[in-house]
Amino acid sequence: MMTKSVNNSTEIARHNLLGMTQSRLTDFLLSIGEKSFRAKQIMKWIHHCGVDDFSLMTDLSKALREKLMAMAEIRPPEIVSQQDSNDGTRKWVLRVTSGSCVEAVYIPEKGRGTLCVSSQVGCSLDCSFCSTGKQGFQRDLTASEIIGQVWLAVKSFDGFKAHQKVDKKNGQIINADKPKVTNVVMMGMGEPLLNFDNVVDGMNLMMDDLAYGLSKRRVTLSTSGVVPMLDKLGAVSDCSLAISLHAPNDELRSQLVPINKKYPIAMLLESSLRYINGLSDNKRVITIEYTLIDKVNDSLPLAHELVALLRDVPCKINLIPFNPFPLSDYQRPSNNRVKAFQRVLNEAGFIAPVRTTRGDDIDAACGQLVGQVADRTKRKQRYLSNQNSNEEQSVRIVNGLQ
């Protein structure tokens, strides 16, 4: 992506190298008359060392550094705010080039640290249980804005080599037990498969040894079911796959996840199986995400229906108790209802952990990310208008005006 910087009233188009894969960076360097091997050097400076100043890239020639300073940049999103939860979860509100904001969340767990990354400003879908969808949609994030969330998170925990301090006596890294980004899930704001090229570039950087070197098992794409793009994914990526299912039949799922009307469950599961069966290793399974909403999709008959649906699908099922947010009338089910639903799945032989709610004190829990969206769809305005109308109607009834 090229952005424009203003210097002495002159607009200069700059290429943001942060989101360029090795092949794209190589093409860029060749286009400006440089050698292809420079791409590896620059990638290591950016993603291994966390350097965003070309003048510090000392193994590049002075002429190349000056050329890059004149026509390129390394620019992640701007951190507007950082909030730390009581449970160790960290949330960033990040301003992107359009002026809107997205959110990224780091969730620490024993033995790993998971970064939840956004792919769009808002979301072009409108799942009824998700706060992001109620904010409307502005645009797709660029590859630089996607991988920039990883870059900022690693920097936040002093994870880059340039920021690490080494004990001169024993050669060990000081404070090596600081939080680390070991896993990335494309489960933040937006539908990743509707921003296909930029998301694929971002994920490929996450898994590239010249960048973050994450295992393909530790980078997960979550989709609500954009089947044509899921069918394309296997040709360009071997990341892990999560499916936002949330219902075991089309009638209910179409109410919760409207894209189901276009790509129903059978079509989605067939596509998911094609993807997982096409991977080089045969031990991976599909992660099924199922948000439990009180008295909507959490009954025992629906649990048995889910068992029948997924009987022949290699999967694990993540059960996610609904996290309330404004503009939603849904409620979180009781622990007894959650456990009863889980018990049906477990007794049928499924691995079905209940996801622990993390970061809800800073609105960072699953389904709560909102950012600040300059909504092109006017969806948020419609939701607020409907909410105000309902509140006025309730007041009229209470006051005996109807």
C-alpha cells in the first residue's frame, strides 16, 4: 500500500513495507533498481528487530537507505489507547489511515499468548450476537494494518531482538518470561475471507521465518462461511481453520448468521472438509465456534442436533457463553445450561471446552470489539434508531399512554 506524506507542502507517495511479503518486497526492490537479496535483510530488520527507521539498517548501503527514506516507510497503525484487564488481557485501540479505529486483543494463558487480530474496519456481515456487526462497515484493512497489529503487540512486550537485553555474564535474555505472542487468531473485527488478499499476505508473514515464524497450527483463520473464498484458501495458505457455526440447523443459523442464507450449513461443512483434507498433515481438525445464547441456541435438543450434524466431521467445539453488549437483547446462559449443553457433546465423544471469558472488564471479550467505525452502511444508526424507538414505546406503555 502507498500512503501520502506531506513534506514542505509537497505530497510524496510512500510504499509501506510493513505488510509486504518477501515476494512483494522483492518485486518492489527490483522496480527501484536494487538486488533481490535485500528483501531478506529488510524483512529481518522490520519483523525480527522491530526497526522502523531505515537509517538504522546498517547492513544496507547508504545509498539504499537514503532511497528508502525518500520513497518508503514502515508504518503500523497508531495506538490510541491500551487497556490492561485484571486477568492479564491487553486491548489496543488502533487508528488506521482512514481515521477510524480497530481493536486488537492479547490473551495470556498458561504456556501461550494469543493475539486476536482484526481484518476490517467494522464488519460487512451482521451476525446478531456480535457487537462489531452493529458498528457497520467502512473498509478492509491493508496487509500493513493487519500485520501491524502483530508488530505492535510484539513491541509492546519487548519481543523484538533490538529491544531485548542480554545478561553479559551468561548470555541469557533478561526478563525472558515476559508475555509472548505465540498464537494469532483472525477473530477480531471483520470477516477475514472478505478481505482475502490482504489477510492471506498478513498470515503468510506471520508464518514466514523471515518475519514471525509462527507454526501453521498457531495461526487460525475464523470465518462465518464465505464458501467461495474458503475454497480458494487452500491454494495459498495452510493455516488452521475455525468455523463460526453457532447453530445446528439452517433455520436458526440464518437468524444468527445471515450469510447462511447464501451459503447454508451443508455447503459450508463440505467446503471446510475440502480445505482440511487438502492440508499436508492429516492430524489437524476444524475448530467449531458455538456462542451459547440463553434460550436461543442452548437447549438440549439443539445439543443433540449438533452431535448428529458433526458426527463425521473431524473437529473440536469451542463453547462460548454470550458476552452482553449494548444494542443486543441477548443474555448469557446460566452455568447450569452451559454445562448441560457441554455434557451432551462430551458424552458423544467430542472435545468441547467452555471458553473462559477474558477481558470483559475492558470490553475485550469475544463478540465485544467495536472500535470506532466511520460507517458507510448506516447500520449502527439504524440500530440506534430502532433501540430509541423501542425505549420510547416502553415508556409510553409504562405511562399508560397505550
